[in-house]
Amino acid sequence: MSMVSLLASLVMAGAGCVAFAAIAVTVRAQLPAVRKLLADSRALAADREFLVEITTTSMPAEPRMPVRARRAAVRVVRPVPASAGPRLRAAA
């Protein structure tokens, strides 16, 4: 019976080594993709910082000419005399 337990232990250890090798091969194969993903992430962070920098509120620029208040336009309404009603023309 000790031979069966030794064989089972060796099978389990072998399966662990094969799993570790598969993980290592996968990581090594995907390393360029991971590097590209990290570079894209850094580029997006730089773009975000740039956009925040150009869209932040800043002090308003000084006006070139002094600004003065404009008067509101006032309409002149002339009263209509009471005797001047609508003039009707005769039909021809």
C-alpha cells in the first residue's frame, strides 16, 4: 500500500508542476499584450491630465475696451387723437 500512496503523491506533484509550467507559458506568451495594455493605460492617464489642464477654469482676460452699461432701448409711443377714427373708403 505504501507504493500506491507514493505513486499518488508523485502524480499530484507532477500535475502541480505541469500546471505551474502552463501558467508560466501563458504569462510569457501574453507579456507583449500586457505591456501594450499598460502603455495604453499610461497614455490615457496622460490624455486625461491634459484635458483637465485645458478645461479648468482660469481667470478671465482683461477686456480690451472699458465696458460701460448700455441704456435699454425706449420706444416712443404717440397717443392717437380721439377724433381720428378709422377712415373708411367707399367701394368703387
